[in-house]
Amino acid sequence: MPWIDACATTDIEAEDVIRFDHGDRTFVIIRDHQDGYYCTDGLCTHEDVHLSDGLVFEATIECPKHSSIFDCRTGEVETPPACENLCTYPVRITNGRVEVDL
């Protein structure tokens, strides 16, 4: 599949997140504290809450409902109650645009 244009790099501030919908699925694009960009599933694996409302700190994102924390780079759960990792997707930056390989 071709890379999908998700947003401009300037659409996301450092340690922030935005929602990205494609087809019938929801994802999040996350920018960490070192200007790394990541894409994960957009819903918490605990109770399907939108992670776009969560808090990004360094390279983690916290679910706004029950405070599960996930590593943005790997999708791994760092803090329960979630016990299932997020799926992650390759990201590249091209001409100031964030592109995702879904």
C-alpha cells in the first residue's frame, strides 16, 4: 500500500497528539519531546477511549479515562489497567508532511 498523508509536521506541537481517521479506523499521530513522530491505533485497548484526548509526556501517551500509559514508539503498555499493547505503524516525514504506512 502507498504511504498515506496524515498531516503537516507543524500541525502537532512537541509532546502532543492529533487524531487521524482513515477508512473506518481511528489512529493517532504523536510527536514526542525530541521531535519524533509516531502512529498508533487511536483507541485505548482497555475501553476504546480516544487517545487523541490523552496526555503525551516524552515518548509516552496516557489514556484520558483510566490513565493507562503506552510507549509511543513500541505501543507497549507501561501502566495498567490496559494489558494489551497498541499496534504501531511506520511513519516518515516528506516535505514537512507526516506520512503513515498502514
